[in-house]
Amino acid sequence: MANNTKNKFTVVSLFTGCGGLDLGFVGGFESNGKKYQKHPFVIDWANDIDEPACKTFKNYFKHDIVCGSIVDILNGKHDSTLGASLPKKIDIVLGGFPCQEFSHAGKRRGFNSEKGILYRSMAEVVRRTKPIVFVAENVKGLLTIDNGTAIDIIKNDFAKLGYHVNHKLLLAADYGVPQMRERVVIVGTRKDVLPLFEDSDYPKPTNKDRHVSVKDALSDLEKIQEGLFINHYWSKAKKNKGQGNTVIDPKKPGPTMRTEHHGNIEYHWNGKRRLSAREAARIQSFPDDMEFLPSTSQAYKQIGNAVPPVLAWHIAKSIRSFLDKNLK
């Protein structure tokens, strides 16, 4: 293995964003009053194309991130040579490749767009670094694009590289995230080292019968004045007939936090204002000490783009158990 720290696994993070998936794998954070222990995964190299997200990542993780197109990096065209090249060997590759093209809420162009084929860049990174495991995350809509063939094409492309590949649809609320967010989690395991990551290896729901409500997660923020808590600023967009103009139900988990809502984020249950960026972050299970830079609109975008860290933490825990059981 490539891990150079005793009992640690090195990670390459692609399409990193502000680092939701990374935070779940690293662990050692607190979310909505619960502590999540550290995992034996260490971020070695990270990349994203969005500069504000890169700033947030670097500020929180105190770790460099290569900001630029992964396509350019793989083609040797990235304008910065500082850390731009991939590590030669790595244990784990993570990546929530861009999902808007597969989303039910998006235009569902799938493979008919540049973003829709960015998974191939992830496949190329896997080909070059030969990790023992890769984990890819995407929206539920991926399962129905092109009459359900898109997921098979993606899995087959990874399988050709010498990997067992499986996927499963997970609901974030089943794992203690106060949000009804469904995500497809694809896990690949290198055939010469590991068996298939079976459906039974995926994390077992911890909160299936007791979902965390938004009131549980947000009640302490309701009466805090705007700006008196980190990222506690909200969109002033006028109410209209578009998506995201509903009032959230305090007794239930929140709706999926979206990336591109242009200020039309859902209204607080008090009906007086929209959700603040900090409230969106809480719904996504981010810790309160994570600051999203540099603006409220960018914060909303980064939060909506991310994998909920608590869901990622449970995925990482299941990967760790799988490796402990199967690695000699």
C-alpha cells in the first residue's frame, strides 16, 4: 500500500468543493451536538475548479488544494506546477463528480455535456494511481438517465480498470443528517487486493426510525440576530413562484440543499425570512466552526454542492471496517 503513516490510508480527493466528503473521511468533528471520531484516512492531494470553494477548504483543513481543471491537470496544462501533479501511489480516491447534469432538478443532459463526462477524469486518476478503493458520489437522478443505462456505463468504465464496482442509494436522513437528501454511492475495490464491496458492507442506517428534524438542528439559531454567528446571513430574494419558495416543516428533516438556487433557498419555518447559510450548513451536517468563504451566495453554493459530512463519516466507517476485515 501507499500509506506511509502507520495504520493510515492516503487519500486523493477530486471535485473536492469545500470538503464535505473529505471531512467525513478524516473525521474528528462535531455536528448538531454529536461528536464523530477520527478515521485513519489522511488527505494527501485535493483538487477543485471553484476558487471560493478552494479558499474554504484550505482555510478549514489547513491543507493545500490544487485549484484548477482536473482535465487540464491530467493533460499537463495546468498553469501552476506547485503540487499540480498527482501522487504516483495512493490508497483511496474520493470524488463527488459534478452531478447537476444528472439531477432531476437540473437539465438532465447527462453524458451530453462536458460536466456529464467528468467521471472519466476520475476514472483516469484511478487508472494512474491504482488505489485499493475508490468512492464516487452522485445524485439519485444518475440511476434514471438514459433509461437507467448511465450508471451501468460508468460502472463498466471503472470495472475495465480492474475493479469490482457496486452502487447503492443512501438517504442522508437515515444516518442522522437533518435532510431528505438521496445520493448514489459507488464503491470500487481493486480486484487483485479486495473482494466486492457488497450491499451489506454499506453503512447500516442509524436513524431510520428517528430522523433528526430541522427544529432539532436549528432552534438555537432562530432568534440570533443576522451576522452574530458565523455565516448566519440569509438571502433577501423576494418570494416568487419558482423552486425553493416553500416554508420548511420544523418537525421533519429539511429538503435537499441545492447548489444553484439563485437566492431562492427555502424559508425558515417562522415564515419571516429565508434560511441562513449557517442553517443550510447545519442541515447539511457541517460543524459550526467551518467558515464558508467569501460571501453568503458562495456559501450557499458550496454547502449545496457538498456531501453531508455525517453521511460521509458513516461511509468512511464502513470502508474502514471493510479494509480491516479484508486486508492481510
